[in-house]
Amino acid sequence: MGRDRTWLLLLPALGLLVLLFLAPLAWFLARTLFIETAPAEVPALFADVLTARSMQVAALTTLWVSVLVTLATLVIGYPIAFYLANRRGWRAALVVFCVVVPYFTSVIVRTYALTVVLGRSGLINELLGASGLIGAPLALLYNTFGIVVGMTYVLLPYMVLTLYATMKAIDPNLLRAGRALGASPLYLFRRVYLPLSVPGIVSGSLIVLILALGFFITPALMGGPGDVTVAMLIERAIEILIDWPSAAVMSVVLLAATLILFAVYARVTDLRRMMGA
Amino acid sequence: MRAALPLFVGCACLLLILPIAIVVVLGFSGGTFLRFPPTSLSLRWFAAFLGDPGWRAALWSSLAIGGVACVVATGVGFLAAYALVRGAFPAKRLILAVALLPIVSPTVVTAIAMYYASARLGLVGNVVWVGLCHAVIAFPVVLLILLSALQAVDLRLEQAALSLGASRARTLRTVVVPLAAPGLASAALFAFLTSFDELVISLFLTNAATQTLPVRIWNSLHMQVEPTVAAVSAFLIGVTGVILAADALLRRRRKA
């Protein structure tokens, strides 16, 4: 083969990533934090932004919502992935369809669709009202519940596809052997299947958590006035307050959290299988 | 107990697909208000969408930006995927992790950084520039699809071409590209879709003249709920549907 110079083919990609992603990020953070802010003031700036009540509330909201969403996608996604990994035929194809179509539909369209279903005069309230179960429309939107439902809806496919990739690789013979030896289905699931699917649970939870922490569109459209996430606070700092230094500090925090989680994710996941490719 | 799993999965799938189905139906509604089920069906909101110069401009802008992103991300992603599949160099895992950063890093942060740079370079609102920025987030998608597609290309065919005296470039052009064509086409479709559906970067980088369909949907959701939004959403869902169907056909060809 001689000298291997195939790595040169990485250069265009490197150029794209550096020029349009890493350099703007470095430029934005370095200029706002080190050039436009005096070095002596940087610690005070961080302290100010991080101890501001709005930031602390937003950080708590973001964490709380992200953890809830991760748990919800896990609880709903696990049975779906289990079903997919163990069935074939048109039913499985239909389930794949129901997972993949939302996955590739624009987040803004999916969020809009949910607001139509969950709104005060949306389908759910109409049905419940018509059936006489409720007197007044339920507040399903513009509160924390709305955000959690919306983000669970948007992020569920990531969980399902990640779990499916792990479950597909579990040898069905192990379950057959266990059954032949007289184990009950529940015991088999608890002692064989569940432990073998743990890598998928970890990977799926991490990717959902990573994406949830930085989520912007769905919380912005489905949350109430009190539900401000860190991503929304960053957007407001730029669009409304034109406060670049605060935005930079919050970006550093959000980026750091994301990168740490991604470093863990990259260690426990075959990255080539990310996003169910 | 045996019926519990299919029942649960069935309900979950219904909940997943229902909001999308409802929006599609609403897009065809005949009434002046968003009501489900609609009292009558018509194409009036699609006519309103395509008849409105603002929405039409947004459509063209989305198509142009998606086109640039698709071409750039597919080209760059193909070369990188080939290098990662065939090359013998260290730190491949790390390189892949860095290449995937654009999809995990918070979009708001990415968008603000791009906006910061674009504002200083005077490029806010430039369609080609926004397309290039979208290529950054479409690139990881292309890379993931092509890593798996290229794995399936028989290495021996390339070795045959190389040993018969073809250069790397010629081997790529005349052996690898044709063999990976279905995968490349899938990758290009999803690169386009990634850009076509992207909102946050477009929100910061486009201006009133170059705003994309998702940006216009976002703006009109903040002002008033007009049924045109349902029609535009149905249109975007339709584009997703067409691309997924094309991908399904291409997958069949990949296996054949």
C-alpha cells in the first residue's frame, strides 16, 4: 500500500468544522470573555452571572426537566425497543414507521403539532370535555408539564433507536436456554435481559440528557412564563438584553456540561451507531 | 400479561404519530379556524401558503440553503467517511467524536457563536453562508450514514483497481462512488432534510428577506395561530415522508 495518505481526505471536513464551528465558538467566547472583559473582572463576571437568581432558577429547571424527560423516554422507550428487537413482520414495520416519521420531522413542526393537541381547545381537552370527565379545560400547555411532554415526544426516538441497537445484539439463545432450564419470563427478564441491555440504557439516557440540556425550541414554545431553561436564558441575553458577556458565561457552563456528558457517552457507545444509523 | 406489551407499544405508537397525522389533516381543513376534526376539507390553506409572497420567499430560501448544505455536507462527509473507513491512522475514535460535536453541542450556543462571527463578517442573511453553516450540522448526519454504507463496499474491488494502477482519486471516482451511490444518495437526502428542518441557526443567521420556512413558522406561532401554519407544517411533513420513502427504496437497492 505504501504511504497511507487517506487521512488527507479528512482535511475538507476539518476545514468546515474549524472555520464554521470551532473558530466562531472560540472567537465568540475568547473575545467576549478575555478581550472585551478585563482579565481581572472575569472571575467577578462568572460569579455575577452564576449567582444571579434567574440563572440558578433556570439551571434547576433545566436539570429537573432534563432528568424527568430522560426517565420518561426510558420508561416509554424501553418496551417499544424491546418489542422491535423481538418481533418481525408488518407490526414491527408499523412501529418503526411511528418512531421514524416523528424522528425526521422538523422539531418546530412536532412542537406545533403538540400545541394543537394539548391546547385549551385542543383535541385532548375537547375529548375530555365532551365526555364530561372534566368541567374546565386542563392546563396541559405553558407549564412544566407541557415542556416535559413536548421534550419527551421529541426525544423519544433517540432513546428507542439507541436501546434497539443494543437489544438487537442480545443473543436470543440465552433466553431460550434460560427458559429451557425452567426460569420464569419475569426472572429471565430481570436476571438476563435487563442486565444485558444496561449499555443501551446508559447510552440512550446520556444522549437524551445531552440533547435535553441544550433544548431550546420546545421549552420556548411549550413552557410557561416561569419555565425558563438555560438555553432560553442565553437566547434572551442576546436577543433582548444584548448582553454578550452573560451569554458567553452561560454558554461556557452549558457547553462544559454537554462536553463532559458526551465524553462519557463516547466511551460507552459505538459512535458509529449513534442516531441509529 | 402477554397482551400488555403489544397494547402498550400500540398506544405509544399511536401517541407518537397522532399529533403529526392531526396536523396533516388540519392542513387540508376547509374552515377559517383550526378545528379538529375539520368540518370540511379543502386546499385553501395550501393555496394561501403558495399564494403568499412571504411564504413563497421562505420556501425558496429554505430550498437554496438546503441545497448548499446538502452539496457541501455530502461532499465533505463522503471524503471524511472514506478516510475513516479505509485509512490506517491513529485516533479514529477521537476524530469521530469531534466530528459529531455539532449534533451534541447545544444548538443555541452554536447558533450564537455563528451569529457572532457572521455579524462581524457582514454575512448575516447571506443564503450561501447560512447553507455553509447548516452544512456543519448536516455533516455528522452524512458521516454516520456513509460510515455504515462504505463498510458494505467490498475492499477487494478497490484493491483490484489500485493494484491495476489506478490512482486513489480515480479509484474513488470510478469504483467507490458508483458502489456507494445509494448510500450517497441517502446521505444527501438527509443532509438536505437536516437543513430544511433546522430552526435555531436560521433564526439567528437569516434576516427578513432570507428567513426559512421553520423561521416563518416560529414567527407566526408567536403572533397568531393561522391555519396556513398547519398547511406549511403538513408540507414539511410531506417532504419528510418523501425523503423517508426515497431512503427506503435506496436501502433496498443497497441490499440487492
